[in-house]
Amino acid sequence: KDLRTGVESTSPSSVLDGDLDDFMEASLSQRIEGGAGEAVADLD
């Protein structure tokens, strides 16, 4: 779970194997849309 973008994966092994496309796409979209870098409050 990426707390900055809200993207989650139900398969940790695929993320560890390099399947990061969803996370990268969400991060880049957030930067393009001008998402402010804020402190993470939700650590669950």
C-alpha cells in the first residue's frame, strides 16, 4: 500500500518481483496534477 497515492496491491510477491507499474503511474499522475507532498498520517 502506497500511503501517498492510495494504490494497493494484494500480491506482495509480484511487487517484490518488480511489478511496480500501478505505483509509478499513480505517483507520476499525482505529480502532474500538482499533488502536494504531505506528511503521511495513516500508517495501518
